Amino acid sequence: MNNTYIGSVCEGTPGNFTCSTTMKSNQHKRVEIYAFIDPLCADCWGLEPIIKRLQIEYGQYFTFRYLITLKKRDLDNPKQLYKMAEHWNKIAQLTGMFSDSNIWFESPPCASNIALAIKAAEFQGRAAGFRFLRRIREQIFVCKKSFHRYDEFIDVAKMAKLNIEEFVSDMISKRPEKALLCDKRFSYEMEIDDFPTLVFFNTDTDEEGIKIPGRYNYDIYVQVLTEMLGETPIPQSPPSLEKYLKKHPFVATKELATIYNLSEQSIRCKMKKLKLKQIVEEVPLKFGSFWRYIN
């Protein structure tokens, strides 16, 4: 992507959004960032490394929340399925975030059920919601899971270390549906047309937010955060590679290169050393590699 962004003023304030299930913090943070995504969107998946780095380096300045909105897809239209598969391949090559496009021809994923499961997970807190979203997208994009069966969601909930009893209770209730409708309403109010779209608000002022549709270079998001803060934020250093992998046990080479601001070659050298120590195993894929932390 280029080094400029098309930002726009976003009317409304985050204070008007009252359906939040996860935006609770013990300390005041001056900026709120809302990421509008579709869980089946390859561009949203491709933005994951940039969001991770932003949270690591500048998370002390902002709160962050994903909002789920589903694109309209005609799964009975072979031409549209082909276009979606082609786009998945293109984004995978650009971002290093692998996606197996064959899923659209073999068994297209059940978007509505996936979205409801994500909202159900969020009722266990922001961190739990982040873990579940990451894990379910890994299963969709890398493992070609379509999630037509209820037990598949339970498996992901276990991977994300959720309270399974609570998750099941929320899944069969009306709460996820109401939360998803709330996300959809907020998306409509913010006039969100592209995915992903990040909206930045400064909670200390009544000024309107800045909306950034699309996927841009990391520096663009830091630039917007700096503008919202009115000062230059001080980045924090990332944790050791092994510590990060322990918390995030399945990551792409290019993802780590983005997070640690290193070349892919440097990351591969470091990961090969961890592989020799039997700390990780490599998962080679069509577009790049992922690494799995060995417990």
C-alpha cells in the first residue's frame, strides 16, 4: 500500500454507542479505536499483523474493539465465488497471512453462525474475544473449517481457553444476536462501506472521529494515533519472541516480521533456532509459512 491514506471525518461519538460488551478499562485512555471487520474478509485477516504491532507498541494509549459486520455474498453465483477465491490468493501473497481459497468451492463457511459465535465469546471479556476471533479465523483461512456444525465452535472455544459452559449458554441465548445487531447499527451510523475500516476517537474532546477505510502501512495508523493524541506517543518494546509465541501459538513468518519490524529472513533465522530447540514447529503453506508453538 502507499504511504498516504484517505481519512474522513466520522460523525458521532463513541459515547453514543452503548451496546459494548468488552470496552471496559480500569484506566483512562484518551483514544478509542473501533475496527469494523468481516470475519471472512481476507483484507481484514491481512491487517492482523499491523493491529498486533499497534497494540504492542502503543496499546497504553488506546482501547480497541472489533465490530462485526457481514458482507453480502451470493454463494450460488460461481463467478462471485471465483472472484472471492482469487482475491483471497492475492491478499495472501501480499500480506503473508495464508488463506486457502478452495474453501469457497468445497464448502463455503457459514458466515452468520461464525459472527454469532464471535459475539458469544466476547461476553467473557475483551481478551477472550480477541483469542476466539484469532483462533476461529485461523481455522477458516488456514484449516478450511466451514463451521456448519455446532461442535466445531466448541473446539475453537477450547483452543481460546474460554469457559465452555458460559460459551454454550451464550450461544443458545439471544444475546449474541442482539450484540451483532448493535454492531450492524453502529456500522450503519458510521457509514462503513469498506472492510476493514478503523475509526479513531479522542475521548477527551467532542471532536468527530477519523475513519480510515482499507488496509494501509503501519506508519499510517501511528500517524493518525499521533494526530488524535496531539503529541508523539512513545512506543513500548515487544516481548521476547519466545514469550510472544507462548501467548500467540500460531503465527505467520511475515506476521512476526511486521510485529518485530525485522526482515522475513531475520525472523526465519530466529525461528529456525527455536525449531532446533524444539520450541516451535514450522507449518509450510502455499504462501509463506506459519509457526506453531509446542507446549
